[in-house]
Amino acid sequence: MTSAGSGLTLLQTCALSLLVFTGASQFALVGALAAGGSPFTAAAGAFFLGVRNAFYGLRLSQLLALPRAVRPFAAQWVIDETAAVSLAQPTRRSARIGFLVTGLSLYVLWNLTTLLGALGAEAIGDTDAWGLDAAGPAVFLALLAPMLRTGTERLVAGLAVLLGLGLLPVLPAGVPVLVAAFAAPAVLWAQGRRRGTGRGDAKERSDAPARGGIPEEDR
Amino acid sequence: MNIWIAIGVTALGCYAVKLAGLLVPAGALERPLVRRLAALLPVALLAALTAQQTFADGRTLVLDARAVGLAAAAVALMLRAPFLVVVGAAVAVTAGVRALGG
């Protein structure tokens, strides 16, 4: 797919798909490498995108009640889709079947399409002329859109866009995305603080902007 | 070689968090703040990545055919189009704008 257009070989593209098997992280890694990021900043961004899978795992381990010996094998299939299907099932038996069927079929299909996409991209040559460089951001947008349910998510997204674009010219490749990740704790912290000050310390809040504003007026 | 390092580190890290979710006792990660943060981290990362891959050319910001393609994808998302249609719309519109000399 897009990775073949970013300088990865066919083997590297397929290994990434087989070993990582969580779509957003794969695209993020490829994008960061294509932009000239170091392998470690690229991997860090991809890793943070994969952290949500741990929370799917938490819900699934209670639901599926897998034997300990099976868990290391089941883990690779803990992704958005299998979690969504399994958590929607009414019984443990159907949840287990749902997890197995979704995991197996997605794993096979995903890796087959990766292979075909990589072969196809090699055959096409200039992927930019076909607009394939727009596929990466479109995939991210499609993954992001269902997450923007409340104002908090939109605020985080907006702040992350500003940080990601604003810092791009000044920081090494791959680093601005990691800095943009701080939009999440920053918004949570600001909200927690607002709730805290709302209870009785409103004076400090009204003072804060004034104190911050003085030096600017002096300049 | 660098790419193999990146693939290896990412694969290990992503597998480790998947496995951790299955193995860790429920209480350890069930704190509300941790859950909120885990839900918001992908939002921040995806938003930043979307913006960068749309408007960045190396380390400079540009406005080119990709922005039009992304707008098409956004429209497709609002119409609740399936995933492949959304991506296809972005690719087709970007290629179309480039073909017209944009």
C-alpha cells in the first residue's frame, strides 16, 4: 500500500503488516520514516498509537476468559475490529467465536491486501501522480472521525494539529507528532484544573490571564 | 537497516501492549484518568499525523492537491461512506487535481 511509495521494500512492507498488525501504527511508522524521521522517533509515535489495544485487551480478557497458555497467541489479534465484534456479542461462547473469526479473517485479508498493494505500487512506479500520497492522511482521518464525539476530543485534535504543523519547521522530523501527543494530557489537566477552580478558587483563575498579559503589553 | 530497526521496535512495542492488556489484572489500568488519557492519545496523534501528511512537504508547509483530496475524504466521511470509499475519494480527487495541473 502506501508504504511501498515511501521507500520500504516489499519484504519490509509485509513484515511490518504481519508483525505489527495494528493499522494506525503501521501507517504512522511508514509516514514518519518517509518524512525522514529517525527509526526511534518513528517507532515511538507508532507505539503510542498502539497503546489503546491494551485497553481492548483488558475488556477482552474478562469477556473471553482465555487460558493463560493461549493469551500470548491471542494477543496479536487484539485490535479495534476484534474488540468491537467480541464486545458486541451476548455470550462468552459467541464472543470467543467472534474474536477467532474476526481475528483470523482480518489477519489473512489485511496481509494479503498489503502484499497486493505493495506489488501494485511497485508496478505503478510514480505513486504521487496517482494521488496515493493522499491515501495516508485519508486513512488517519477515517480512523479519527468516529473518535471526535465530544468537545474534549475536538479540542485535543485541534491543539494537536496546531502543535504538529507549527513545530514541523523547527523540530527534527518525527518529533512534532510526539509533542502533539501532549495535547491529550494538557487538555485533561486543564479540564481537571477548571473543575477544581470552579469549586471555590475562581479568583486565581481571573488573575492568571492578567498576570500573563502584562509582559506582552510592556513589549 | 534503519527501517528494520523501526519495524522491530514497533512490532515488539505494539505486541507488548496488546499482551499487557490480556495479562494485567483489571484494577491496574481501570483508573478513570488512565482510561481517559488512553482514549485521547490516539485522537491527538491521528489529528497531528493527518495534518502533517496533508500540509507538509519535508519540513515546509504547503497547500497542494492533497488538501483538496482530504476535503473530499471529509465529505465522504460526513456522508457515512465506507472506509475504502473515503480513501478512494481522497486518492481520486488528488490525482484529478494534479492531472488538471493543480
